Amino acid sequence: MKQRNNTLGEFIIEKQEEFKYSSGELSRIINAIRLAAKVVNYKVNKAGLVDIVGAAGEQNVQGEDQQKLDVYANEVFIQTLINREIVCGIASEENDDFITVHGKAGDDNNKYVVMMDPLDGSSNIDVNVSVGTIFSVYRRVTPIGTPVTLEDFLQPGDHQVAAGYVIYGTSTMLVYTTGHGVNGFTLNPAIGTFYLSHPNMQYPKDGKIYSVNEGNYIHFPQGVKDYIKYCQMEEGDRPYTSRYIGSLVSDFHRNMIKGGVYIYPTSSKAPKGKLRLLYECNPMAFLAEQAGGKASDGYGRIMEIKPTELHQRVPFFCGSQNMVEKAEEFMAKYK
């Protein structure tokens, strides 16, 4: 008889002892994200043209038009986390500043802050390409009982206690780590339950996929140009296959399963890179390393970068270990 897969709720309870310092809050944060993800998933899947075409009439702090679903997803995740009274602060890619969360008693006794990209890949919404949510959890560094400050959010990625993403695709999956490997859970939409479908996810050490927006080739640093040419050469197991969706969650998810490298470098158009360190790169780097992969800014480990601002951008090289290291070799020639 086939063994029944754990539900996400059962898995969280089983793994409770792995949460250092936590007396249940971290489990409740993951549970809150699970609930918000189900609400957003329902909205994404039932959205008609009225819901998804056209912007909400605002721009986010990055100067990008906010699609209506961006705004909706942002509100759902923020409200779900606030209502559960488990975090003391939230920072979102969609908000200019962080949100201070006080307990109902007016105290500031919660220990964790959450950072998130509520709807990654939102420029793909109106063409029905997979989008996702990325989240990252840190233990606060300021004294418990005081309101959070910017210092609580500007922590290097290696201080993360949990990170993950939800991918709203042909099936909806929640993938997360608490520093003890990476596990993926698939939503059964008929009963609204996430089941463990991808235990102990691992990046293949080598891959045959490179994911980069080659339309920007002329603007890339020489090291990236050289690496792309290397990927295209007929030699050994190359040429590699080029696969680029333009939705970080989707590209990362495919590469983790099949083996590959994702690159969003600096360019003459985006001299610091485009992806955000706190909301995209750090959580994905934590997942990559926990799955045996690697994440770099082209020269060094992403998770060792000390952030200086909430919406800081960095170049991002992430994926199968040997592929990232080869890309770093090409970058080092021009350092």
C-alpha cells in the first residue's frame, strides 16, 4: 500500500524541534504564509481579464506599474501576518518603507521580521505565465519589547532562519527551508491542502540550462558575454540549452529540478543589477545553498553581503554549483 504523503501542517509539527530559539512562532509564520498563498492562488487562478489587464493606477517604489494582483497579493500577505500576531515587522518590495507591527496589547514582544516579494514576475500576469511569491524570515536584532528599526531588516542573508517561495503554475507549490534542506509541497486544489511532493530537493551539481535575458547581451559585462559564448560552444556536453521565462521563481524552480544557472548581471542599463537583495536574492540564495547549489554576485557569496538599504539591487548568479563557479571564473578575469 502506498504511503500517504505528509501534509504541510503535519510536516511543520514534525520539524518543530529544528527551529532554533523558537517556541512555535516560526511554525506559525510558515502556516500564515501557507494560508495567504492559498488565498492568492485562488485569486490568480480565477482572475478574469478585468482583474489582470491594466495597472492599479499606481507605481511601486521601483517605478514599475503595479498590476492589480500585485496590490492584492501584497495586502493579503501583510494582513495575514499581522492578524496572526507573530511578527514585529514586515518589509515588502511593493512598499517604500518597512511596516512596524505591534501586538494587540500594544507590546513589541514578537521576535521575527518577514521580507517578501508578494508577486514576483508580475509583468507576466497578463500573458498567463507562472508568477510567484518569495519570502524570507529573520530573527530581530534589536531588543524584544521595543519597536523594530531598519537595523532589523538590514541583515546579511546568512542570518535568515527561513526562506521560500510559492509558485502559482500548472500546479501550485510551496517550497521552503529552515536551514535543514529544502522541501516542496504541492497544493491539492480540491481540498485546499498542501502535500509533501518534493522531499529533500537537490540541485544537480552540473546542468545544461542557462537562463539569462540574452536580449540585453550588448549591455552585459565582458565576463558574462564570455560565459554565454562558452555555454553556446559545441564542446563536451555543450552547447547548453537557453531557457529564460523572466519570472525568477519559475526560472529558479526549473533549474533546481533539472540543473542550470540563472544570471541577472549588472549592465549598462542597470549598473547595480535589477534584482533586490533582500526580497529576491537572499531568500533564493538560502534555498540554493540548502539544496546543494550556489548563489553569487559574480565574485562572492550573496548571503555575506551586508545590506545598506531596503531596496538594494545586486547582480545575481544562482544555480548548479559547477555552473556558477564556471561563470565566476569568467567574471574573475575582468575584476
